[in-house]
Amino acid sequence: MLTPPALLGSDEGRTGRYRIGGEGVPETPSAHLSYADLAVAQVDEAEKPALHRA
């Protein structure tokens, strides 16, 4: 299941960085992600599954 952060930026460009959070919610209030980075994270996982059934 993919659950993006609450602050998903539609007007932000790709940063080239993202992190996999796991079960916990990030402590930092500045946790955000751009749609471009979210797309890259999904493609990365599709091409090289690392979190199957995790």
C-alpha cells in the first residue's frame, strides 16, 4: 500500500530524493514530497521490488 505524505506538492519540481517511511509517521512537520518524486519512487519499486509484502 502506498501512502504519500500529507504535504504532496503539485507545484514542486523533482528533487531526485525520497525515502521509504515504513510503518511510522515522520516526526518532522516538513515531511513533503513532489508528485514527480512520488512517480519515480513508484517506478523504482516496480522495476526493482524491495518491499514486497512489507
